[in-house]
Amino acid sequence: MWNNSKFIKYIGMSMRSNLAYRDIFASKYGKSASEDLGELVLRPPELILDAKVYGPDGATIHIENPKLRKNIETVRQNYFATAQNVDQETWLEQNHNLVPHGKHQLTLTPTLFWYDNTHICETKHYRDFCFYEEYKMITRGGFVEEQISPCLLKGVERFGLARGHQKFGCYLLDDHSGYFFTGHLDGGSFLVRSEKDKLAQQTKKV
């Protein structure tokens, strides 16, 4: 993947908070800017993968907790109406010949925020760009997510979306299944009442 595009330097796994990133972007910067962002979405052939695993008809993980299962399914159904997904469906209709039967095209959407959650990034990019002392983007002991993101925004404001984003090269991976890849665990929401009562009894015994 890295060899096919000099622009890809960072790939973040989608989270619940950015699953509808195109819509979030549009609400902040307007429809015109969102359309410009859409033009920068990448669809590398290396991300044409098994449709039985990825995409709306892909495999799902069985979730026993009914509260959590309902919550995630609601997020998924809402996702299908987002610009993030609708634009992809439109692209597939117009370019169905590019995706073989039984395969599904995943996408990389440019992001103006450097998420520190699970991601793939070239070590060279971190060493020679992010932490390069002369650029002074990250102070010693500083929080990468908080310090790089403002620099990215300033670059876009100064040079425009395409050019300003290019040197940072950060993208979000989306398989358009409506499910997010990573999430923050909230112990309370992962337990139904019977499970909480059982845990409380076990704690008392200890």
C-alpha cells in the first residue's frame, strides 16, 4: 500500500467518534470543503478485500450483551445514511467494474486530526517529520495527538486542503460496514443488571 501512494503515511482505525468523519468535517468546514475532501479519498487496489469479511455484508462479531448489541446496531444503521457511506455507494455504482465479485473496496479518508488510537504509521515519518527538532511540532514529553493536529490545521489553512494535508499524510480506514474498528471500553455499559449483581456478590465474598 505504501508503495502505491507517496501520500499515505498514517492510517488510523475508525472509532465510534469519527465513523461519520465526512459529516463531521462538513459541519465544521462546510459542504464545499467536504466535497474537496471527498476528492482526496483514496481507494488503493490493495484494499479490495474479501466481502465476506469486510463491508456491509461482511462478518460480524457476536455480542451477547443485549444493551451493547442494540447500541452498536443503532450506530451502524445511522452510519448508512451518512455522506461517508452514501458517497462510497455512489462510487461503487459508477465503478463496479473495478471491484471483482465477492470483493469489497475499503477506503482511506483524509483526516485533519492525528488520532493516537490504534494506527499504522511509518517509523520514518515519526522520526524524520513528526519528531524532527527543527519543525518544533512536538515538545519533549508532549502529547502527540494534541500537538500535531493544530500544526496540520495551520498547514491546510495556509496551503489549502490537498497541499496542506499531503506532508502529514494521515487517513482513516473505513470498510463501510457501519461498524467501527476500535473503541474505548466503558465497563458500566458492558454489563447488564444480572451481570452487575453477580459481580457485586462476588466482590462481597472477597
